[in-house]
Amino acid sequence: MSPPFRIGVMQLTMEPVEEMIATGQALDRAGFDTIWLAEAYPWWRKHQMEARSSTVTSALIARTTDKLTIGWGIISPFTRHPVQVAMDARVVQELAPGRFILGFGTSKIFLNNALMQTNKTLGPMRDAVAIVRGVLSGDEFRYEGDTWSADVPAQDGADAPREVPPVYVAATAPKMQALAGEIADGCLTPSITTPAFVRYTRENVKSDIDIGCTVVASIAATRDEGRDGAREIAGMYLANKVQNIQGAADTLLDLAGLEQDEIRPIADAMERGGRLAAKEQVTDEILDKCRPIAGTPSDCIEAIQEYRDAGCTHVMLELWGDRRHEQIELFGREVLPRVR
């Protein structure tokens, strides 16, 4: 059965905890399906933002919302042993029964910050997914992997859930996307996903799983104001692609029609003056290539439909700015009822 079409928001965990909780509550009130917590890493400190744990934050948001599904989008299996991941997942499951998604991704930024390097990602991901599912099943579980192993007794009599939540894998490269299609309930794409990259992902996944797409977004009463709101988050992520992520990200940029030389001034501006300086370097042409869900409600509805037609089943909006809760309310009132 094909997954339902859903719309959520991707929340970077580099803001004060109370602000992130308030955003979760605003999404809950507005009728969004999901909040995805993108675990921010210490790289953001040089841009005056502090990294915070997704697993801890997710529990706090779960406790203060009623309908919203909370997703880890993503945590890296290299940050925590998969047995520990399962223990963290149990907390969110208890606080938000039936509304939790566990998302794994390699996260090269974290590997850089932790001075860890590895060319092996497929094997570790396979191990991580197998172990976290095995532990959360509640059954006796033993696993010998190439990277991680586990030996966990059965849950007999313990006062805890036994459900295994959906497990998603974040993937940019074709081999990891194919692995997601083989072992996961969903595949998550990175920021600056375009409809062309959605189609590319569908071809690689080769299965009818949920495709969650991270898309630059902003909404306002006027088109210019809405598009302007998308420039800052676009600039932040384009700078990130230049400074931290090479290789697989090149395909992402190629399919958007973007070249490294074209976006390097954005990265240089971010290094010199932070995200607002980077925003000034995001021209209309560059923003158009990012294919944002941005502008007026009508513009956003049209853009969401384009992503849906390309094969996206789970839009994950990247909203940013001081008026984010107003944007959430406007999306909920003017867009969500028209795209479901």
C-alpha cells in the first residue's frame, strides 16, 4: 500500500529548547503531520548557533503535543551505539505512542567535528537498522555485525512498549538510497532537494516506501516577501554544501543546475558575516534553482503539487526566520487543506 501524503517541518536543533518546543506546539495546533528534528552539530557554533540533542528535544516535544508525529531527521549511528538509540527511542515512544519515526543518517558534518573518518557507511547503516529494530521488538536478540553487534535479553514482564517504530534512512548517494529501499520504511533526502532529485531518488530506491523531501520554504501574503524569507535558509544550506559536504552532494547540486563556483560566494559570505551575509548572495536565479516552496499560499500549493507529482510523499518544509509561527499558522490555514 502506498504511503499517505504528509506535510511536516524540518527543525534544526540549534535553537533554544523552549523555542523548539513552542514550534512543535504551533505545528500541532496548525494541523501539520510531522516535525523532523535535524540534529545540529558543533559546526554551527562558528555562526553563533549551538548544537542540541535531537533525542532529548524529541522527548520534550512529544510531552507537549497531542497529534504531531515526531521524527529524528536524522541522528547518526556513529554518535550512539544502536542499542543506546533503541533506549532513547523507548522514551519518545512512551510519551508519544504511535507518533514517532526513527531516522538514521551518516552525517559527515558530525564525523568531521568528532575527528572521525570512515569510507564505510552501507554496512554500519545496515547494522544500525537491524539492531535498533531487534532491540525494540522486545524479543531476545543477538546480532553479529561488521561494525556493531548486540546481545540483549527478552523484555519479559517489563513495563514498556514492544512496538517497533518506522525506521527511515537518510540518503543522497545512489547506493545508500538503494539500501533505504531494501531495509527501511522511508528514505529522507537532504536540503536543496528539487523535483529532479525526487525523481532520481525514486529511481534508486526502487520500492514503494515513504520519500521524505527536505525543501527550502517560506510563506507570506506577498510573493516577494515569501521568497525573501526563503533566501536565508537557502544560503545557510548552500554554504553547508560547499564547506562540509562533497561527493554525493554534487549530484544534488547538478540536478538543481547549480555549480560549486556559482554558490561559493555564498559560502564565503557566510564565513565572513554569517547567515544574513550569505542571504544577500542568494540571487533570484539561485533561489529559483533551489525550487523552494515559497511565496504566497497559491505559490506554495503549486510548488507542493510539483513535488508530489515527482514522487515525494512527505514534504518536509524548512522554515526559518523570526515570524516562523505566523508562517506555520498561514500554512495551516491556507495551504494544508488544499493539498491533502
